[in-house]
Amino acid sequence: MTQRADAVVVGGGQAGLAAGYHLRRLGVDFVVLDAESAPGGAWQHTWDSLHLFSPAAYSSLPGRIMPAQPGETYPDAQHVVDYLADYEKRYELPVHRSVQAQAVHRDGGRLRVETDVGDWSARAVVSATGTWSRPFLPAVPGRDLFTGRQLHTVAYRRPQDFAGLGIPPGRSRSGRVVVVGGGNSGAQIAADLALAGIDLTWVTQPPPRYLTDDIDGRVLFDVATARRRALDEGRTDTGGVASLGDIVAVPPVRKARDAGLLQAKPMFTQLTTMGVKWADGTTAEADAVIWCTGFRPALAHLAPLGLRGPRGRIATNGTRAVAEPRLHLVGYGDWTGPASATLIGVGRPARDAAREVAAFLAD
């Protein structure tokens, strides 16, 4: 049996909740479909030491300031999970859990959201599935030859997992780890391992670029917003956050960097059975490789609409899909709103999407 709502939000993480908040305020009949079994979105699957880039008050969804975490300037991931669970409950958002959206189809004047537990028919759909469920692994030669452990950021939890633990039989028990990636995840995980005394090799391409120590998420949001405003007004591109650097120097990264523990090497050219190899013939043995190589938008459920363009993105005007005005995309990055993949940044594009959905439904 197909259920009906005026709007369906696909994804119950921070972007889906922000969209739901604004849809509720506008009186729209909607549901939120979340593949997770519990509140918190991707935050419930991060590594143990992860902290936000910004203080709690600057990491809030619309309508509800995140309370400070006692003893922490920058809240940890569990604090964010608790906040999102409270947010959902406070605003009585209609979240349906353990519901996997498999496909969105055109169905006459409506859109049909096919899920693993039945279909929903809607006049509008807001896609807010994020990127965490679609980790990217580069096609590096020899990746299938390496006999140690390979994992992506999504599977990393704690340094103790590499202190001689989980290493295949017959290999070194020293827990030598190669971390690949010069963004925030790579730097934070490298620092986490280095400060725990793990034998670390950190490789990046290009060399790591640290933002100045006084910059955190508040500044990054302001910079991203200023860039979007400049582009919208036809002024010169300021370069945005990318012009400042790639790595926010959160306290653990700063501590490891200042102790000389984060000495990045250039990207290797291939993996071998026992480690990695550079173009000049230099090698390094490794028991594990952690790929901190980013993510791609999780948009497979939208494939039946035939909207994907270059780089796998869907052309949008604001948050609205250009070729399908009944579809909005929220929370995937700057192409769907300045800093829209962040807690503080998703509120504005979520508001804009909800307003356009409400106006569309009224027409």
C-alpha cells in the first residue's frame, strides 16, 4: 500500500531535521524517512576522538541553540548525537526510522519514493542523504595486492585498534599505519594515531595547508557565506574557505603538529604486498592503510529521475533541481548552499527549500 504526504524528506540527519523544522513551521504535511535505526545521522558512526570545529553555540540547527558540553570548548560527536535526538523530539518531527529510500520515480503529477518497507507518494521531495554513506577510494595501483588492512575514514574508531591488534597473521605486530589524505579527517586521524604512539606515515597531495590557529567553524561559515554572496552579485570570486587552507588546527592537531609528529610525505605511487612505494623507489612497510580521501554525494536513490550531470552532481538553482522542480537537495556542500554540509550552515538552505516547497504546494 502506498502512503501519501505532500512532501517527503529523504534522510534524517542534520540536513533532514533542519528541513523538517522549517516544513513544520510552514504547516506542510510531510514525513522524514531515515535509513538509520536511531537519531543522530552520521555523527553516531564517527571516530571516538572527533570534536566539532566550533563551540556549541556556533554549531546549532535553526530554532534550538546547541547547549555547551561541560568541560569541552568544542563538543564531541556524542554530544552532537544527543543534541540531534533532542531536537527531533522537541519539534515532534515525523521521522520514520530504518526506512531505506531506494528510488524516486516520476508518477504523473507526483513523485513516488520507493523504500524497502513500502512506497510514499509526494508532491515534493527533499533529498538530504548527505555523503557519509558513500566513501570515496582512489584507484591507486596495487590496492588489491596489499595484504594488510585497508579502511576508509568511516571505519576508523580509535588508535588502540592499531596497537598490534587486528593485524593479519604472519605480519608485523607493530601496528604501522599509513594515513592518506590532507584534509581535516586525515589530519585529525593522523594526530590521533601519532599522539597515541602509533608508528605513523602520513601522506598528502598536495602538502598540508593549515588554517591559522585562531580560525574555527565560525569563521569558515562567514567566509563561505561571503563567497556565495559575491558570486550571486557578480563580484570577483573570493576563493572562499579553500583560499585559507585545508586543515582546521583543532587542539589535538595543533598539539601533534607542534610536537613534530605530523610530518607529511608526498603521495606514494603504488601499494605493494607489504606497504607503499614512491616514484623514486623509496618504500615503507605498513600493516594498515587508512584512506581519508573524502566522500561523494549519496544520490543513487535519485537515479531514475535522470538528473546527474558532471562530477555526479545534479544541476540546481539554489536547492531546487533545475530539471525537476519538485525536487530539492539540502546538505551536500556549497553547490546546494554555502556550508550546507555543516550544522551551522544547513539552516539557511533548509529554510529556502522549505519555503519553495510550501509555495509550490500552494500553487
